[in-house]
Amino acid sequence: MQRALNRLTLSLRSFARDTSGAQLVEFALVLPMMLLVFAVIIEGGRMMWSYQTVVAGVRDASRFLARVTDRNICDTPGAVFNFDSTLLTFVRTSNDGTSIFPSGVTVTGVTSSLQCFTGTYRSDEAPIVTVEAAVTITFPFAGLFTLVGGSQPTLTSSVADQSRVYGS
């Protein structure tokens, strides 16, 4: 009996000193944190790229509106909101008509406005057009955020740009 107990004690000591499976256990503990960090990095980069694309689209749309609007729009009644659907196309699509945003990124609307500033300019008034776009970003890795107790994040923002009207 004593001999069997000694063998059992030796077996338990050698089992306690054996570290062959420790790396697998450590990896299993670190894997969820690594996936979360990976998701945050991917989503952050995707969000910055999408936002920069919207900024470039709004800038191009305001430049377009500044060129097609009549130079004397402040003198004669005219509206720039008639171009909103065209400006929405400017912001949403590339030159060949394809969508430039990844899935989950949508431009929900584009609005344009006009301000006329009076002063000592070359002309009596300086018309300024403003183009503003509303963008919504839904993250595709949102399921990983819900694993750690978060909610599915959605980011809503607006981007605006102004240009002086030069006219056509």
C-alpha cells in the first residue's frame, strides 16, 4: 500500500511539473482579447477611410455646385437645392458610377444651401454655397463587441464644405 502511494505521489509530482499544455491554455485565454484588438484596429481604419472618402466627395460636390450655380444668384432669385440629387450622386459614387463605400457605410442625405455676403468685393455680393452630407457607419465586426458586453455600435456624422460661387 505504501509503495502504491509513493508511486501515486511521484506521478502527481511529475504531472504538476509537466508544462506541455500550458501554451495552449495561455493561447485560449489571450485569444478573445486578440480578436477584440484586431476588430478595433480593422474598424478604426475602415471608419477613417470611409470618413475621408465622404470628405472628398463633399468637397467635390461643393466645387461642382460652385461652378454650375449662376454667378448672379444673389441678385436674381434662385435656389441651389435643385441640385441635391446630383450632389448625392457625387458623394456616393465614383466616376464610373460604382459605389465607393464598403458595406455598412451609407450616405443618408445631402443638403445644399446658399449664403450671400455683402461687402467691398469685386462684385456687390459674394455668394457661398455649402454642401452637407449625413453619413452612417455600421460596423461589420459588431458581433465581437457584443461578446464583451458592448452594444452594436453605429456612428452617425455629418460632413460639410463651402465654396465661393464662380458661376458657369
